[in-house]
Amino acid sequence: MKDLSGRTALLTGASGGIGAKIAEALADAGANVVLSGRREDALADAAARVTERGAKAAVVPADLSDFDAIDPLVEAAEAALGPVDILVNNAGIELTAPFAEFTRDELTSLIDVNVTSPMLLIKRVLPGMVERGTGSIVNIASAAGHFPPAYAAHYAASKAALVALTKSLRAEYDDSPITFSVVSPGFVAGDGMYQRIVDSGVKSPKMMGTTSTEKVAAAVVRAIRNDSVEIVITGSPARPLVALGALAPKTHERLVDRLGMHSAFGQAARIRGRLR
Ligand SMILES: NC(=O)c1ccc[n+]([C@@H]2O[C@H](COP(=O)([O-])OP(=O)(O)OC[C@H]3O[C@@H](n4cnc5c(N)ncnc54)[C@H](OP(=O)(O)O)[C@@H]3O)[C@@H](O)[C@H]2O)c1
């Protein structure tokens, strides 16, 4: 979708650190934005920054762990700003602990929010996009899907699932005008879940570097415009590192350790009292 002006974007996780910036970037590109999340005050703040940019905004709160909330979310979004042309699945949660110590509920509820709800949202908006002959879907995964850390195994698995989901759908809808992209950020500084981890006392691993909420948001707009397959956006050169994972998995394994992925997530688990 080369031109986003006048398009309706449904953005989940719009109340979060990265989501609020994605909302601004979509508005700067001319799209009108339906902002969803659970915290209504944060959604209202993000919506104000959309309207300041001359775009339309609508706030539709929804808890994505409740699958029954998904159809009403899309219906309310469409009632407010018209058919959804762009879906950005950005809402997500992270948890850190030794794998065997996650409760069954923690394991399933993270997958509900990070994987199942994006799939249900895609399933809900796709038929309309196909009928109208236009649409873009962007999933926000994580570099953790490519550099899987210890102590966040099911978070990494959930993000790798979004990469596979995106690529499968691209193949399936190859002859349609609908585009599917995935944006996989590394450690994001300034705001969002990683910044909160750092604020809690975790030492940011220097070699991995950091990226910013603005760069991730710009990557979302770029992915829509260019029909990108995946944009991995980290503080260190991402492409060779991702390629190394396929070409030399054991070397990659050692590198992921050297980059400080395991120690960062291990520290987070320790600070949260989940790792001795
Ligand atoms: N920050 C990073 O370094 C980083 C790196 C790689 C990937 N990512 C990914 O980027 C995305 C955004 O992360 P962020 O850093 O902006 O995190 P964040 O500040 O914690 O924001 C997470 C967003 O997800 C929403 N959300 C969580 N659970 C939800 C639920 N049950 N129902 C509806 N919405 C829910 C939150 O809404 P409420 O707070 O209103 O409930 C919030 O808007 C996530 O998918 C994350 O995995 C982040």
C-alpha cells in the first residue's frame, strides 16, 4: 500500500510505549487510527497526538485475552472510522522465569495475547480486505524470535510464531493485493517493556545495542509502503546475525550468549524473584 492517506488503521497496544509512536507515525503518513488497548487514559493521550497531526482517531478499549472481545473491537473500529485497511498487531506481553517454573496459566495466557489474538484479528479483517481489494497487515514480533533468550522461552516462541504466520500468509495470499509484514525490534530504549526492564535494574547488554520507539514506528510505515517481508531493527547489524542463525546455528548460539540476551532476561527474572 503505497499511499496511507485516508486509510483506516486498527492498532492494538496503542497505549504502550511503541504503540503510541506507531499511532503517531501512521497519522503522519495520513492514516486515521483506531487505538486499542486496555488503559483508557493512555489511549486517550495517544489519540490526542493523532488528532494533533490532522488525522482522525477513535479509541476502542479491548482486552485481547478475551477472544470474545475481538469481533466487537473490529465492529466498533469500523463503525467509528470505516472499514479496516491496515491492521497492526502490536499488543504483546513478556514474562521471564526458568521455563519449568512458569505456571500453566502464564504459558497459555501469553500465547493468547501474543499469538492467538493477532490470528483472530487477522481472520476477522481479512475477508473485508479481500473483498475491497486492499489491505495491509503488520505483526510486531521481536528480535527475541531470532536470538532466543533463556528465561523467556515462550515469549521468544510467541514472536517466532508471528514471523512464521506472516510468511505463511504472504504465500497464501500471494496473488491478492493484501500485504503481510512483520517488524521485529531488538531492545527498544526510551519507552516500552524493555525500558521498564532496564528501569527495574537490569544492565542493558552493550553489544546488542538498542533501537528506539520512533525507529520501530517508522519501520511499520515503511513495511506497509514497501510490502516488506520482515524488518529486523536492532542496535547491532541485524541481517548478518539473522542469516548466521540459518547458516551456522551453533556459532549463532554462542553469539546470542555473547550478545547478552540470556543475561538480560536472566537478570529480569532474578529481579522479579523468579530466578535464584
Ligand atoms: N520494548 C521492546 O524492547 C520490544 C522489543 C521487541 C518487541 N517488542 C514488542 O513490541 C510490542 C509493543 O511493546 P511495548 O514495548 O510497547 O510494550 P508495552 O509498553 O508494555 O505495551 C504493550 C501494549 O500491549 C497492550 N496489551 C497487553 N496486554 C493486553 C491485553 N490483554 N489486551 C489488550 N492489550 C494488551 C498494552 O495495553 P494496556 O497496557 O492498555 O493493557 C500496551 O498497549 C509488543 O508486542 C512487544 O512484544 C517490544
